[in-house]
Amino acid sequence: MTPTTAHGAAGTSTDPCVLPVPPIPSDTVATAPAAPGHGPATRRAAAGTEGLEVTALDRGSKFEQMRAGQLGAIHSWELVTAVDGPGTRMTVFFAGCPLRCLYCHNPDTMKMKDGETVTADELLRRIRRYVPIFQTTGGGLTLSGGEVLMQPAFAATVLAGAKAMGIHTTIDTSGYLGASCTDAMLDDIDLVLLDVKSGDPDTYRRVTGQKLQPTLDFGRRLSDKGIETWVRFVLVPGLTDDVDNVEKVAEYAASLASVTRVEVLPFHQMGKDKWATLGMTYELEDAQPPTNAETERVRQQFRARGLTVY
């Protein structure tokens, strides 16, 4: 999402019909990373895992609680506006991802073992603090990553707890592990941000190291269940920008009745330094962001399919 398409930052309004947004609690500080692969928009506050009590357990107890959905590996969390769904949202980044996207903005989320272990109760305690903000802005909770569906039991527990508080829920996922998402979990999800990284299987494998089909299957399942879906597509010149590749993504998105918007996200180099810090090879070192004309060409391909595009 680009700044011009953001819903607007939460804050004081001069419109008498708009309720003021409750202040962010003072112990929330701006230290967490930006969302992987997302365009710039208004980020009000972020906290890494600050404010969450980390749970230290022996290996056996940790795995047992993870399987039961009571414990998860968290990379960070933050409060954001108009980035990860409607309104002001608490976005929680899960640690661990089965993909190895060449343009990953946060490669430090790839390994689950690098996350901090947090109980579902502790995370829900933090989420509860922001219910007034969610109610005022039409926001809610977004579970992202890494890959949220790499920890399906924990995600299901948190989503169910959020719904019990009347909170709007979103997951941001590649869909690659969609088969691990149960129907019961889907019942607790209001919106899915589905990252369709390519429409061509060979390009998808080059970008991610994995197969495209699981993502396509998950998107169709969401459509069959009537779960609102926003398709996200990262535009990388020389990698995902081929006209035929874009056309395949557009055709797929248009075939899903539950898709209400498409976000074309221009590639950027904001995460490049993290790859070096982690000692990882970054293959897109010399890649350039798309021009405005290139980005608009791709957006027009989606609009030609009758899709609402940002």
C-alpha cells in the first residue's frame, strides 16, 4: 500500500462526527521493524516484543505447549494504521517461514527458533489493551510473519480469543501452508491478506523456493467460504514484472469472489542491510524499484479484470 492510498493516520480530527482516537499507552515505543514487503504507510508505534512477558521453558515443555496452542514464537509486534488491514491494528509478527523469498524485507523472521516464546494468554492480555482504539478506528488484530500458519495451533488460540473480545481479525499469509488452517480457525478470521508472489509456477519457485499450487488452493478455499480477501503482489523489475506473469495473477484474483481489493506493492531495498547483518546472500543487491510508469502498467492489468486496485 502506498501513502496515497492509506486510510489516514489515527489522531485528532476536526470533524465533529469523528470520535477522537484514544491515546497510545505510554509504554509503547517505536522499535519494531516494518512489515515484511509492505509499502510505507502510517505506523503509530511499535515495540518489538517489549511489553510482552517472555516465557522460558525446557525444550519438552515448550513443544508440548506449542502443540496445544498455548505458546508461540513471536518476532515482534507493533501498532500500525492503514497498512495491515482497515483502521489502526496491532500486528503481531510470528517467527518462522517455509518460504525464502528473494526480496524478503525481514529475513530475521525466517527461523522460528529466533523468536521469543510468549503464551497466548500474555499476548491476548496485550491485545485487550487496545480494544478502545480498535473500536474507534475500525481496526483490529493482524497476525503476520514470517508465516502465521507455521504456528496454526497458537494462531487459532489467539484468533479465537480476539473474536471473543469482539475484535476484527486478519491474517497476512502466503497461503503456502493453507492446508494447516482448519475450518474452525477460518471461522475466526474476518480478512485474509493473501500474498500471491507470482502467477507462474516457475517464477514462484524462483522467488520463494516453493510451489505455487498450495497458495492457489488456499485462495479458492477462502473464496468458497466467503472470507474477504485482499490479494497482495510485490512488483520486482526483472523478476515478477513480466506481462504474462502479472496477467496470471490478475486472472486468478478475478476468479475469486471474495477478493475485494488488490495491492500492488513496489519492490524496495529497505531490508537489504538485514541480509548482510545475518550473513545471508542477498541476490537482489542490484535490483531497482519499479518506476511509477511500470507500477501503473501493472495496476492497470489488474483493473482491466474489474478489480479494485491500490
